Amino acid sequence: MKIGILGTRGIPNHYGGFEQFAEYLSVGLVELGAEVWVYNSHNHPCQEKVWKNVNLIHCFDPEYKIGLAGQFVYDFNCILDSRKRNFDILLQLGYTTNSIWYKLLPAKTKVVTNMDGLEWKRSKYNRFLRWFLKHAEKFAANSSHLLIADSEPIKHYLQSSYSIQTLHISYGADIFETPNADSLKPYNVLPQEYYLLIARLQPDNHIEEIIKGVIACQSKIPLLVVGNTNNTFGNYLKNHYASGQIHFLGSIFCKETLNQLRHFSALYFHGHSAGGTNPSLLEAMAASAPICAHDNSFNRAVLGIDAYYFENEEQIAEVLKNQFGKTKQISFTANNLTKIRLNHVWKNIILGYYKAFADII
């Protein structure tokens, strides 16, 4: 099979979840015998034409100059290029900025779309953008030969909304097995004596509620917040809440460092609410971190009963004051590791995609 992958800023990963997924998937598909091409931004740090036997196509991406509008231009350039590649499969990761170009998709290529979460429900977008995203979702669904959902609730939603085949293939994570408490020294914390939050600092990740909940519980245990503060909301949070208890660490991209922080945390907060299986949640589970997650169907589909849940800052304070217990944490982390081993093994996920592609062609 000749497979093209678009919808990310490129590989190797220097940005986020879909980039990491594209990295794992493309290398794994090559190992299964496929010919794989991944679209990269023209200014991606990796300028090679081939990386780990995956072919890289660099397309002009003006996002660094003009912001979000640049993503539409980048996706347009990628889709135009795909028309001359004779791909058997074109895998789109997400639909937000590429779906409007659906009429330009190569006619003889089977289009598969990983639909990500329900972007049009995200509170960070204004009314017009939510309207646009709902239509973008429809464009992507109706122009694809197969939809892939990384969570069962998303699959059920897509099947009930669109008359197109939808598969559930989850996201993967690697079990973290090399804890080293010395790695905490730069952050002036000790094992199990800090709380942790890793997320993009935006309102629908419930960052402020988590911070307020930690403050309200009147504990002396610090909260480490990992995420870029160089945006409007991030600056607001830092200016209002940075203190001896709330530590803003900025962006950290080193996977080893993040896993050490997750593993030794007393509690890991996961505030994502927009849907789908979030990669950072699986990574926290794989690092044996006890988790307190925002209470929604997507997080419950992954964690089940093996987590604390919250809807507001008062419930966070209640967890920290009255529900927090070592015995429960040991049970939670052990059960979540089992879930990773059973449901989120990269080898099985890659094979699932390979079989789905083979079936459709």
C-alpha cells in the first residue's frame, strides 16, 4: 500500500498529540511493508526527505506568519500535492482546517479520516467558529470512505450522525518503566509531595477550576502547571495565580521529563473535556500517576471507576480534603496500567489501521 498522512505539522513530533500519533503510525506501517509519506510544514526542524524509512513531503505553511489562517493554506497545499502522488490511502488526522478543500481530494484515492474530538463543542471558540466547525465535521464525514474514532462515545456519535462506516481504533501509550527521583531536583519537589497538571492553557481544559480547587483545599502541597503561558489565557492565569503554591513551569517537550513528573506526582489533574481519547491522559496512566479527571463520557470511557472525578473547583477541593487515599491510589494506578496493556498497545493499534486500510482497498 502507498499511504499519505496529512493533518499534522509533521514528524518527528515537535508539537502535540496528532504529530506523535503520526510518528508512531507511519514508522509502524513501514515495518508492516507499506510505503508511507507524511506531510511536514516547510519549516519543520527535520528537513530530511526520509526519516526512519518514512518519506517526508514539505509543504509551505504560513501559520508562523499569519496564525490560524495559515493552517488552511498549509492543508490546501498538502491536498493539492496529494493529487499527483497516486496514494492508495490518504489518512487525514483531524478535519478542522482541511475539510473545506474536500472537493480537491484525489478522486481515485480512498480517504480515511480520524475525526478527533467534537471540536464544535469547545467553549474556547466563538459562536461563528462553532458553527463553522460543525459544518467542517460534516464535510469531512461525507467526503471520507471510512471514519476512525479513537473513543467509543465518538464512534457512537458519528454513526448516529452520518451514514458512513466508522471504526473504533484507540490511541496508544508506552508503559513508563524508568523512574528516577533525582529528575525532580530542578523543580524543588519531592516524590508524592506535589500535584501536576499538563495541558494547553485554554479555558475548556478547566485549568482555572483546577487551580482554584487546589487553593481552596488549603493544602501546602504545590501544584506544578506545565503548559505554554505565552498566550492571553496563559498570561492571565500566571498573573493571577502564580505563587509559592502554584508553579507555572512553561512548556516541557522532553517525554522523559514529563513521565518522571507524572510518575512521582501525588495526583495528576486531567481537565480535558472536548472529546476523544486524549494522548496525555493515556501517558499519565502509563506512568502510574493517580488521576483526577473532568467528569465527562470521554474520560470515563478510558478510566472507568479508576479515577477521581470533578465538575467544578468545589469537587476538586473535596477530593483533596476527604477522598484522597493511598490504598485507593494503588488500586487506581494498577488497574489503569492493565488498561494500557490491554487496550492501548501501539503494535495492536498500528495493525488495526493497517487492516482497515487493506480492507477498504
